[in-house]
Amino acid sequence: MNLNEIKYVLVVGAGTMGHAIAQVYAQHGFMVDLVDKNLNTLERASMLINSNLNLLAELEKISSNEIPTILNRINLESDLKPCAQRADLVVEAVNEVANIKKELFMELNKYCSEDTVLASNTSGLNIYDIVDVKKPERLIIHHWFCPAYILPLVEIVPGPKTSQEIIDFSVILMEKLAKKALVMKEYVDGFILNRIQRVIFVQVYEMLQKGWATPEQIDFAVKTILGVRLPVQGVVQSQDFTGLELILDKQKEFRTNKRYPQVENLVKQGRLGVRTGKGFYDYQDRSEEEILKKRDKYCLKVLDLLEDIDAFEPL
């Protein structure tokens, strides 16, 4: 599969994700059919795409002169069949309902060429257990994040029969779209980010239900602490800054039955994190002072930026 073979991209579902995904493809030169059975949804999608492009122009991310050309590449359509028949790549972005996706892929199986790449935007459903298509080696997950025209990451999740050719093609395609492709080894429910977010949401809803904190307090805490630290040191690397031996000590103190064998193994090797120059990450013989100084410098820059745009206030 070659990028030059992709002339028409079909995005099915013009809602929250689909309209913005279609916009990204159009911005990067692809002809796009954006299909939805609901005419009101198509009308709303047109309005949102226009709004998105004008915002990008306002922020000088694109030229306002480009907008008409980008819009001319997007065909809004309610009839799936003719669009599926000419599609070289399909991006499914319909509701996260198994039967809806199953019925859609039955139609795509009927109308599309057997060489058409079939990509699903799902993150909550195992598309590989739900749908049945001819040549399943062309079926893959491209999971985007909202707002799709801004956020840079797309999770690429192959199924048990997805070919390496389609995986490699997907990575090159995302580079063409100015996205960062993160390829998972196999399907796992929620992939990376949504699995992490689910744990956060469980705790958030418990705090709200029990009245321990208000929505405003929770969001302020997350924005001012996690919002500053996570862009700089991520989640796993933050453990290196805490100290892996302290992670194990906390585990013993709280008398939890949950074990962290990866942490135990690293501690046994003397890899305690930043303090020893190695933990989950290898700090390449840099001193602790040098590493901490770099972290703190970046945290200050992030904090200054967030304060400058009043990001700690509710939108």
C-alpha cells in the first residue's frame, strides 16, 4: 500500500470526531467524502469545520487563503454507496455501538474494493471481534483524540490478522497528516490513554458522589499540578523522580496486596530513578542536579504559559 494510491478518503460519521478527522485529511491534500445519514449532523459538521479552519487562520497555523481550497476537498454526503465504491481508505467514526458498527462494515464489505483500507476510530469496542470483512489483513484501528484537528497523537492498533504492510502504511499516513503515530503491539481495551483516564474518572466520581470536593476544586487541582507536571515528565518517568524505592516503601506502608514487579526488579538492580541515574529511563550519566534543573526549567515554562492564558480558570 502506497500513499500515492490514496485518492479518496471516506469518513463515515460526521459527529464529534468524524468532521475534524475529515478536515485533517482535506488540509493535507486528500479528497474526502464525509458521510452521515443525518442531514442535521452534516450541516453542523460543515459549520464546525468552517469554524475550526477560521480559528487556525486566526492563530496563523494556516493561511486564510487556503480555506476555500480545503473546503472544496470535502464532499458532504448522506448516501454511503457511491462514496464507498470509490474510497481508497475508509475511516469509521460512528457511534460506539457494536450493532451500528457491525451493520456499517457489512455495507462497506459490500461496496468497497477488497483493496480499500478499513480503519476504525473506536477505542471502546474490539472491532476485530465485532465485524467480519473480506481480507481482514486490511482492517486496523486509527484512534484519534478530540479535538482531532489539534491533538497530535493517533493510536494505531492492529488486529490479529492485520498485515504489517497496513501497519507500516498507517504510520507513514499519520506522518503525512502531521500526526504522531503510536503503534500498539495488540488490541487491549481502552489502549493507552483511555485506560489511564478511566482510573482517574473512577476516583473523580467517587469524590463528587461523597462530596469530598467540588468539580471546580478537582479541576483546579488537576490543572495546577498534573497539568504542569505531566507535559514535562509524563506518568512513568514521574516515578523516576519520586524514587522507585519510595514507591515500594509506600506499597508496604499501605499494606496493599498489589505488587509492582517491574519496580521491584529495577530496585534490585539498583536502578532507583533520577538519583542513581537509571530507573525506568536511562539518564546517560547526567548528574541528578542537571536532570532536576531541566525538569524544573520546563515546569516553570509550562506554568508561566498556563498562567498567561488564564488556563486555571474554567472555560
